[in-house]
Amino acid sequence: MWWFLYGLIMGAGVMYLVAWVQSENKAVGWYTCFIGALALLLGTLTAQHFFAAYKELERKAAWRGVLFMGVPTLILAGVTVWLLLT
Amino acid sequence: MKYHSTRGRRYMKMPGFEAAIHDLDEVIASPMTEWQRPWWVRWVDKPTVEIDWDNLQRFDGRKIQQVSWAKYVGKDAAQRLTKLRENRTRQWVLENKPGYTLRDRALLLAGVQAGSVSTSFLGFWRESDIGVKDPFQPRPLSPEEMGVPRWEGSPEENSHMIRAALRHFGADQVGFLELDEHIRKLVYAFDARDGKTLEFENVDLAYETEHKRVIPNRARWVIVFAVQLSEELIKRNAGKAPTALSSSTTGLVYARARNIMDRLQTFLYMLGYQGLMGTWFNGLAIAPALGIMAGLGELSRLNIMISPEYGPLQRVFKVITDLPLAPTKPIDAGIMRFCFTCKKCAEACPVRALSMEAEPSWEVVGPWNNPGHRAYYQNGTKCRTWWSVNTVGCSTCLTVCPFSRKDKSFIHKIVAPTISITPLLNGFFTRMHTIFGYGTPREPESWWDLNMPPHGVNAVKGTQLE
């Protein structure tokens, strides 16, 4: 159920992003798509690990996962946004 | 349990506010709150059945239909119907009627009439009728007593059937072995508890005397099964020291296994076969060795079995039978190889009883080890002495093992196959296990506030429902 909602939100977000890029007539390089997809994948895995570990009462593992995967996710997402805006 | 305190909050001393906080305390601490039900279940003041408490009286338990049924239908009718039940039972077994076959009937009565926490080499039904649990249910009968032929199936069908029955009785992973000349060497020469010899003879039925227990040569198969330990409970250690709380899951597993083995013996008895059990949980044969040979898991630095499903968090049990079974093979999931680099258990052992050597050895440490295999032999005396000192036994090595973890996170679903395929990342995985805090002991008394499944284990793991 939660993953279904997550998929809906991510799908809507990506569609909005594509529409925005087209309306702005922006040239998007393949590496921007690649880094963005990587950020999305890593972010999804971070969320999966966090909620799974939390549910398994492994709180430390949950937060360490956020540290080791969440921070790279933010960096990759930031790079993607920067590439899109410049 | 109190979820907040108003101590020192003088500004809360207003009568209405304090009463509201008190109510909130009661709601939060209520047993209904910690009982997790679906959101659409409402707690109500009265049940949905109407009750007239003024007219309701205490009931005479002898009047229930199970007890006084013959009085209600008449003695003749009761005798006729009892006979009908017996005849139909036999007839439907003979007809192999789906849902009423010999094995279906055996499963039913092994559930109702067996389940002791005591042990018997031959099985209680071979020894006496004292095992009857429900006097209003039929006693388990052998096919001979019932007047029907015994169960016949191919070894593959029998293995399939035994696995299903054992799962129903509460076992987790199940494997099978042929008791050939190699596997016979894993049966004790002298039984662990009472020193009786264990011998193989060319007889039809197993028997027991004052000095020996005899396994018939025709009993050529071993049923091996695991029963899971509760990870949350066993990790309730006080630092590296075990607690009575953490040890309680081990105790319960042995009791559950004896119960399961009694049911299995009864089940086999009703099919027309023998099931021979150790007269003690560590009796009859070397359980982890049989588990490894049957493919339940691999040997490890702990010098016990680690399985891919439950890590070291299980105990292994065995029953020898003359029901033909299809043997299962040993496995390689990279577990033993992982132990070459991971020494977490040996480092965590409070008395340094486990091997710190890089590779397993042929050299035993003491007479408590059985030579003839290359292993991480443990100092059993140090380990057992520590049990007396800490008063409760010990499973610290099990709790820190990287294989003792749950596996909902995607990371574990990547790590386990990787370990199986290549040892290249084993050192990295061991370090990450520490960094992520998986082997960390939990605060012991916090266990009482958890809402755990039965026996504290994930029973669907490794099954169709996972």
C-alpha cells in the first residue's frame, strides 16, 4: 500500500519534471538523466532500508542507512537540480 | 507502565488539567492500547451478544455435549453412533477418501493426543497408553490395530508428507538422511544422558533394555529438523553476559522440539512405522552434524550449524525411522567460508572458548570434541564452566553472528547471495554489520514491552507464505 502510494507520487513527480523541462525548452544531457535516475534509485533504497530496519526494531541500522545512502542521495539529487537549472 | 510524569510540573496542578492527564495516562497504559488491532475494530463497553446477568448461573461442566452426549441421544444410539464412527474411520481409510486417509487421521490424532515435553526412545504409544490427552477423542491406533494396511508411499512422497506434518507440528526447516555406514558414525556409541549403548541389530522392532537401545537395521532414515530461536529475546543480554531472559528462548525451543518429536512419533506409529527419539535433547546422535549432512545449514566458527534462513538462531533435532525417505543433500551458501574472515563470535565470547584461528583445523581441543572433521573446535569445558558462573547458560556467540539478523531490508537480500557467490566482500560485510549495530545487545527488560508473534519468531520465513 505504502509502496503503491510512493510509486504514484514518484511517477507524478517525474511526469511534472518532464513537462516542466519541455515547457522551458531545456536541453537535458544523458548524464543529467543518469544522475537523476541514480538519485531516485538510491533514495528509494534508502527509504526501503530505513522503514524495513525500523520495523525490525533495528533503529541504529535504520539511521546508519540514512547516513550512508541518504547523504549520497541528497548530493546526487542536488547535482541533478543544479544541472537542470543551469 | 507510566508514559509520562507530572512530577515537578506545578503549573499542571489545576484540577481539570490534572484529571485529563490522569485519564490520558490510563488510556495509554491500558492493555487494550498495546494490543494492536485493525483500526476498524472498536472497543465497546458491552459485547455484541446480549447477556442477562441476573438470570445467568454457573454452569455444570458435566452437561456439555462432549461429556453427556450419550445421555442426550440415548445409550443405544450412542453405542450405534460410536460403532459407526469406528467403521467409517476404517472404511474411509481403506477407500483413501480425500481428507480422511490414514495420514490425515494420523495428523489429527498426533495433534490431539500427543505433544509431551518428555522423551521416549520408542515413542509413548509403543510403551503404554499414558499419553492420552483427550479422553473423548479416539486413542491413536496403529494400522494393525485399526485393521487397515500401513501407509505406503514412494520415498519422495513420504519426505513431502513428513515435511508438511512437521511444519504443522511447529518445526521450521526439515531435511532427511539415509542412515548409511557414514551417517551411522554420527549416532552416539553411548547415549548422552544415561550411558546406554546404542546398537544396530537385524530385528524388526526397536527395543530397549537396561543397558542398551537397539535401532533396527531396517530403520535406515533420519528425519532432521530445526526449530527457530527468538532473535529479539536471545539478544536481551547484559553486555556480553547472557541473562535468564535471553536464555528463555533456548529453553522453550527444547520443550517445543520434544513436543514436536512426540507428535512425529505418534504420526509415524499411526502410519505403521517406527520413530526413534533421543531420550534427551542432546541424546541419540550429534544433531548439528546431521543437520549439516541433511543440508539444513553449514558448520561454522561457532562449531554449531548456521542455516541460510535463521543463521545460528535455531536448534536441531532428529528422529530415526523405518519409513523410506528421499535424502536431502548438504549445502554451500558461503557460510563456512565467511567464518574464515569473520571472528565476531570468538571475539565476543566472554571466556574465549571459540577458535581465533584463521582456518579450521583437524586437531581437537579436548575430549569433548569428536575428531574426524576439519572444524573450529571449541573449548567446551570453558564454555560449560561459564554457564555455572553466569547461572543461565550462554548464547552470546549466536547473538553477535552476522547471520543472526532479520532480512526485510534490501541490503540483506543482496549480501546473502553475494556471500554465497564470492568471499571477496566478506571482510567488508563483517565491518558493516558492526557499524550498522546489528549484533548490539538490547536492554533486557525492554522485551516485556514488545508485541511479538508466537514464540517470538517469523514462522513464515522460508515458507510459501513468505
